[in-house]
Amino acid sequence: MTEDFWKRSQERAQACKLLVTNHAYLVTRLEDNPEFVSDRLLIIDEVQKVLLALENLLQETYDIQSIIDLVDKALVGEENRIQQRILESIRFECLYLIEQFQSGKSRKNILDSLANLHQYFSELEVEGFEELVRYFTAEGDYWLEATETSQKKIQISSTKSGRILLSSLVPDSCQVLGVSATLEISQRVSLADLLGYPEAKFVKVEARGKQDQEVVLVKDFPLVTETSLEVYAKEVADLLMDVQAFQQPILVLFTAKDMLLAVSDMLPVSHLAQYKNGDVHQLKKRFEKGEQQILLGAASFWEGVDFSSHLFVIQVVPRLPFQNPQEPLTKKINQELNQEGKNAFYDYQLPMAIIRLKQALGRSMRREHQRSLTLILDRRIVGKRYGNQIVTSLAKEATVKTVSRSEVDEAVDKFLNEL
């Protein structure tokens, strides 16, 4: 006798009193069956992550090499000369996209090639390509990216126009409680607005300043927006070597994979680096065991990983954590806010960067008697008009000091020796 384990688990989930799941599964299940949460209380921790989970519902990804392989297979048996030419053109554009992406050449060339693929697939009538025809002829934004596992494996991704609101998936009979440090993004934008709940009520717990936490701003570091990746990475690596002399654990928080890997390549000492030495949890465990003194991290390390075992951690932030305006979700939200007459930078991007910095400050201050020193190397924080807003906000939770590059060692030494 066979038993349907999936069906049994769904029946149990429908009847049980408490369900625990993740953001990705939650939104996928809501899209398929919103009645799943009818007459229930839905508590969403880190509710800001639901925005990205909802955006992922609108995205599709194909490996370009797999498209080439499919075309090669079809060309063997295709007898229609016109369709053969279309297939050959698709193959050429796919190879061209890989070459352009890997060489880092003009973004315009890539966009032109994607437009050509849209045209060729709209004319393709070969059996077995129905999904790809639908994919390449749909309205939306397309972009290329390397996979997490290999820089040589290139994939093409797309997102449909517009956003899915959480409120559109959740039935009216479900009560929603969202928990986050980012509920009130700015005076004109809230997370509840972005999720489709403009009438939501807020309960706020005021943060208390931490005497054992200090933020040091380096006022004369090279300007990151006007310095090449290689030069800036070398400056960061040199600073890390200086700070390493204090024999304390160092957590470096990056906003981009390319900068992280560039710094890693230039560090002459053994260290742990995301994308090289294991997943987030493996790296956290090895760092807390003291296997290495320096950990280079991005993404989840900003808000999803806590370091509670170290009594003291030096954190280094090479670049302010502004969201990439070309990322699909950020691009959509910016467009929405601009259409509403709001300022996408001051009402959304800047406040989100401040919130992310505050979350980073809390990575190594999880229990009593822990101490943390954060070095911010991005000198825009002391040179740009919006920098005052960032500093004022950080000063509510930590002591903020400004020093020159030559004074960094002295600042670290002084904080380490304070009682």
C-alpha cells in the first residue's frame, strides 16, 4: 500500500495550531492557496525580507549554456531553412552574451543582444521551445548574472513588471503581525505601505544607546565612487593588515561580491571569505571557534548572523550599504515612490542604508559585556550632505568619532584599553 506523504503533511499543516516556515515557502504557498492562512494569526519575523520573497515570485532564470545545448539539439533535425536561420541566430546571440558578460564590456551591447533574442524568439516556431518563446517575448526587465557556484556559468534572469503586495495574497480573515527593525523607513514611507497595509498600526520599542559600542569614521580614505576596484580593495586590505596587529576578531561587511573577492585576493594572511570557504553558517561557526581572525562577509552577514561568543569584535564597513538602484526590486520601489511625488533617495534609499548600518552594529552586541568597534571607511559619510543624517542616527546608539587614516591604529588601541 502506497502513502502520499505530501498530502498527509498538507492535511496536518491545515489542522495544526502552530506552523513555522520561512519567507520563501510562505509567499509561494500563499500564491497557490491563500486560504491556507484563513482565520489565523500570521506572525512574520524580519518582515522586510518578504519584499524580496514576493519579488522572487515574479522572476525566472535560465542557464544560457542550456539554451545553447537545446538549440544545438534542435538544429540536428530541423529541416525548415528559415527556422534553421532563426535557431542559428539565437545560438550566436547566446554565445555573444556570455562573451560580453565575462569580458565586462558595454552594457549597451548586452541590452542590444537581449533585444535581438526577443525578436528571434517571437519568430521561432520549433517544437520544444514553447516555454522559452513565452519567456523571451514577455514584458519585463532582463539581466545577466553569474551563478553562485561559478563565475563562468552565466544565467539570464527576468522579472515581470510591477510588484506583488502581501496584502493581495493574504485573505481578509487573516490577522498579520509584522516584526522588524525597518517598519518605519522614513516619515513618508513605511514597510507596511510597501506591503500593501497603509492603515497598519505600529508598536515601537525605543533603542537604547550602548556605551560599549563605538563607530569610527575615516575621513580621508579614498573616495569609493572615484577609485577603481583594484585600488580601493588594496587600501582596504592594507587597513585590515594594520588592524590585525591588535589580535582581535575582525568582521568585514561588504555590499558587493566583487569587492569582497578582490580584497580577499589581496590579503596576504589566512582568512575566511564568503563565496570561497563555505556557506554563511559554516563561516560563522569557524569564525566563532577562532579558526581565523578575519572574516569577509556580505548579504546575510549584515542582518541575519549574530556573533555572541566573542567578547570583542572589530567591524569594518568599506562602503555604505546603499541598495543597488539597478536591482529589480529597488528599481520598482524607486519608480513607485517617484510617481507618488516622493523622493526615492531621501525617503527610501538613505533611510534603508541607515537601518542596515544599525543592524550591522548589532551583529556583535548580542549580550551583556560584549564590546564592539566599527570602522566606516566610506568617506561620503563625512563629505556628503546626507552624511549628517547618517551620523545623527548612529549617534543615538553608539559613540561616533571621526579620525584620519593615520589615526586609525590609535583609535582602536584607545577603545581596546578603555575600562
